[in-house]
Amino acid sequence: MTTRRIKNMDEFAGLVGISRPTISKYFNDPDRVRPSTRLKIEEALERYDYRPNIFAINQNRRLTKNIGIVVPYLADPFFAEIARVLERRCIDAGYTPSLFSSHGQQSLENAILDSLRSIKPAGVLLAPLGRISDKKHIEAFCRDVPTILFDSNIEGLGAGFVGSDNFSFVSQTVEYLSRTGSTPSFFEMKNPANPNANKRREAYLKMMNRLNLEPHVISIEGEGWNFEEIGRQGALNVLNGKKLPSNSVLCSNDRLAIGLLSACHELGIKVGRDDTCHIRVASHDDHPYSRFTCPSLTTAAHDYESVSSHAVETLFRLIESGGRLDKREEKLFAARLIMRGSA
Amino acid sequence: MTTRRIKNMDEFAGLVGISRPTISKYFNDPDRVRPSTRLKIEEALERYDYRPNIFAINQNRRLTKNIGIVVPYLADPFFAEIARVLERRCIDAGYTPSLFSSHGQQSLENAILDSLRSIKPAGVLLAPLGRISDKKHIEAFCRDVPTILFDSNIEGLGAGFVGSDNFSFVSQTVEYLSRTGSTPSFFEMKNPANPNANKRREAYLKMMNRLNLEPHVISIEGEGWNFEEIGRQGALNVLNGKKLPSNSVLCSNDRLAIGLLSACHELGIKVGRDDTCHIRVASHDDHPYSRFTCPSLTTAAHDYESVSSHAVETLFRLIESGGRLDKREEKLFAARLIMRGSA
DNA sequence: TTTTTTTATTTACGCGCGTAAAATAAATAT
DNA sequence: ATATTTATTTTACGCGCGTAAATAAAAAAA
């Protein structure tokens, strides 16, 4: 490799002895030039350090190879993990993903979409804030940019949605708890940030009805994405005041459960499934930390792999078909019950 | 706002009745055009929906307004949190941050730096992997791109380093534990991924020596960034086998401590500071989850605000001075002891 | 070998903007 | 009012590449 720096494709083309447009074709698809030409280019690429200017490329291409990935809250390891997998798959497919977090704020979600527009992405994978999303804004965005929603569905928005089947989560946990001798109460935020929470409450009510058990929904106060603290405070209020309606609590999600476990520990309430324990606690999501809580958390796990791979595949299909799908696609994946110490 | 779409600055300039270069100047700095001209432009901006093409801008500017933020592991809420603050500050200063996670892999860290090069960033905030970083690669990168290291220092690399003072962390926790009646053992990974870990061990040994106490370092096996599981396995081995050298354990970082607490719970070892407890546990970092462990974790907190603001300020200063600082700057911030239930 | 078809390469133009240098207008001094 | 200085604006050029249309080369058919 020569130390000489090549400033543009023209210069590189001169060095190879081929016209610049042919070099350009090579970079867009090495198979679209003659093998002998390809060889010459790749030999030169070994000798000289040249890379096309990404800004010039993106300015001239009708569509970039950029993909936007937007999650509502990146400090939540659940989203960090799914973002990691999505990034990986985009890179493997030759795209350039950019990761953004709305940090739970509508204004930021809107700003991210605006700035995404300016990088003319081929497509966007969006996990919206949900209830507090600016639906008009997202709708306008989706009209211009091929977008697949994931994690949290907003009816009618985007070309499709890929997520987990909330009923599958709740039905398994409710069935497990009741089969093993408990009548679960449902512990949730009164004003959940995420639409999945509502679906989970509905699923709980439906399952309890189906099993002929009396449902008890414990709705706690709190706003925002600081779920652990909200869960802890809510649990302290509930546990300090009256007795729980039953000796088993099913949390809407793991982060609330983490807060609940923290409150139980503070109050000396022993959680677990053996006889010495006061209550059982189960939850949903299989949060990365749920196996390290004390006790470890019985929960229902997302099928990360399926959700992420299907989301990416759907987006690629959407991009290849010019940004339009025949009809909005929805795909839900079932959960898997993970039995641990808490229930 | 008219529905008409404006495709370029030329067209917009025509609509305003001013030449394009003047419009260009306005977008780079509204104060550099005559007030009357500015008014005309801003009135037109209200009426028409026009935004300069970011790719064309970046292609032609000698330096972009992009800033790269690279963290070793985004699924760690600690880094997610600091990345959030850094992003915010960059945006407020008129820059466009891009967030990347090395996911604990050297190859990824290298790839991220390579792709960062291609977006010609004004500067980069890099929290390197540390021990497993490809130092040559980072060094070459830093020669071309103004870079400030944060969180984890690599001697001599980058124009500066901003982080926390590991001795401040450890001295406070060791002092606290010993003052309140315990002789802390130090719980750490034998081959820590992060250079901070080595500094913390050294600080522990120094403090114990200064206090005339006998040090005990418990070095557990394990590779990678899955610290909680490593801590849990290591703790199970230690606790199952021999007795602990003392009834108080100081963990190198909170994530290991979370694993340790999990192991203690499994084994029925009660953690806390009152008489009914078997051991006390303290740690370092004030991880976002450390207040929700059972019991809540006594730890030493980073000064997030100071570290992030100083990192960003140093980078801006570096950028403004043309990418060179007189000498490599190092700045460390002291920790703050957070007393909770575990010790 | 010559003609036709297919594939690859080159020519020519444009993308949307930054920016130095030249021209003009405004402000100040005479 | 005129000359000088200073602040703005315009002219003119270039950035590095994509791409349609024109040309040339290779492959296939006659």
C-alpha cells in the first residue's frame, strides 16, 4: 500500500487506467463490471488507499443506503439489546444504520424523524413512544419514508408492524401462576407510556375471565420511563396501605417488577415460591437484568431473534418494492415462559 | 406555508429575491447577513418549506458539524446514560452527534472508527474498549480526527482524556467500610476488560496499606462484558468453596456487585449492614440499577454531569483550535459516596 | 468471416452546495 | 456633495460523485 493519498474517483480511475463511471459502477456492484476490469480495480485498491466520498455518493443517489433505527428509550437494556441486533443485520445487508433514542420525549421523537428525513434514508425501523407519540407527525413521516414499526404498534401507521404477541405473554404467565396455586393480581401503571401495557391488561382480564377467576388490577401512579422507581413507589404505597388482593402479583413488565421487588425487600416481604415466602411475583419481557434480581424473576421472554429478523426482512422487502406494500402487514411473535425463583 | 416544494437553494434564493451565496451565508450564520436581508429570508422560510441538503453541505465544507460518540457497550445503562447527556450537549452546540457501540468487540470498534472517518467528523468522543482495544488503529485514527477519550484512558492516545478518578472512588468506599467496622476484600475480574479496573485494584491496595489493614483481592474468572453473570458465577464459586476472607466485600464495579448479590440470595447469605446480616457489599459506579438491587447498593457515584460537560467542552476547544492542543489534557473528577442498604 | 446481439465502457451532464475574489451598496469622513 | 472605507452581495468556479445516452468491445449467430 503506497502512502499516496487519492483525493477522488477521477484520480483513482486514472491510476487504474479505466474511466471513472466504470469505477463508480464497481463500487455500487462489483459484479456489474467485467471480471478482468474488476481484477484491475481490486489490485489498485490493494495498492492505494482510496474510498469514495460518502457525501457525494448520497447526494447523487436517488436513494441512500442509510437506515434509521429509532427506539423510545436507549437506557433501557431491552431496547439497547434489540437495537444491537437490528444494527448488525442492517450492516450485514450492506446498509448503514444510524441509531437514535427518543429518550421518552415526544419533542425528541419528532426531532429525530425530522433529522432522519434529511439523511434520505432508504428505510426506517421505528419503535415509537406510543401513547405520547405525535401521531400526525409520524404519519407525515411515514408518507415520505418507508417505515416499519416495531415493539409498539400504532394502528395504521407505517407500512407494517413487527412485535410480540402480548396475549401470548400474559396468557402463559396467568396460566402458570393460577395452575400452580395462585390467583394473580395485575400490577401496572395507570397511564402506561407504552400501548403494549394496555394490551397486557386486556389480556389479563380476558384470561382471568376464561379461567373463572376474579381479576384484580392494581394501577399505580407515575409518568415517564423511570419504571423501576415508579414500580417501587407504587408498591410501597400498595404494600404499606392495604393488604394485597392476593398473594401473587403479575407485573405488566420486568422494570416495574424490579421496582416491586425492591419495595418488597425494603418492607421485609419475602418473594418466591416456597412456603416461607409471602408473595410470588411474575412479569413480562425477560429484561436482561431479570435473571439477576433477588429472587430471579419468573417472566415471559420476547423472541428477540424472530422479531428483529422479521422486522429487518420486512423493511428490506418494503425498500425493494419501492416503499409500498400491498397492505399494512402485522406480525406478532409468541412469548416463552421463563421460570425462575420469584414465582 | 405553501405546499410547493423547493428543490434547492437556487430556487429558494429566486423566491426570496436574493442571490444563493447570501442564502448560504445565512444558513451558516444568520448574523453574517444584513438584518434586512435576514428578515426577508426568514419570512420566506415561514412561507416555504425549504431545508438545505445536508450531503451537499458536508461535501463542500472543509469540516462537517458531525460528532461521533463511541461507547464500548451500549447495553450497559451506564454508557447509555452518559451517551444521552453527551448527545444532548452536542446538539445544543449546533453539532450532529452519531452514536455507536463497540459491543465489546475490537473488530467493531475498529470498523466504527473506519466508518467515522468517512463522515469527516469535526471531532469524536471515544470511550475505548480498553485492554482489548487495537491501540495502533486508534492511534492512527486520532492522528486524522480530533478525538477526546472518556471513561477509560489509554495513555497517550487522543488529544485528551476526561474521566473519573478511580482513587477517589476506592478511597471513599474503603475508608467508609473500614471506619464502620469492616475489613473489605476486593472482588474483581482477573482479566478486566476495562483499564479502570486495574486502577481500582491498585487504589484498593494503596488504601489498605495506608490504613494498615491486610488486603484480600478476590480475582474471578471470566471474559467479556457480561459482568453480572461473571460476578454471579465467580461469587458462587467463592462462596461455595471457602469462607470469605472477611465479612465485607468491595466490588470493582456495580455490575459485578449485582451478580454477587444474586449469588448471595441464591445461597441464603443475607447482605446488609444490620446485625442479622452475614456480609456487607459495596461497589463503584452508581449504576442506574444500583438503587433497586436487594438490598440497594452502597456505591460511589460518577460525577456524570462534570465528566460529560468537560468532555464536550474539551472537544469543542480542540475543534476550534484546529484539532491540536498544546499538550494532551487529562482531567479526572472525584466520586461521591452513596450510602444505601448493602453496606 | 461477417452480421447481429449483448454487455461493458466512455462521454457528457447534472446534483446542491461552499467559498474566494470581484463588484456593489452602505456608512463614514472630508 | 464627493471621496474613502467598510460591510454585503454577486460572479464564477469547484467539490466528488451518479447516471442517461452514446460508443465500443465482446460474444453469439449466421
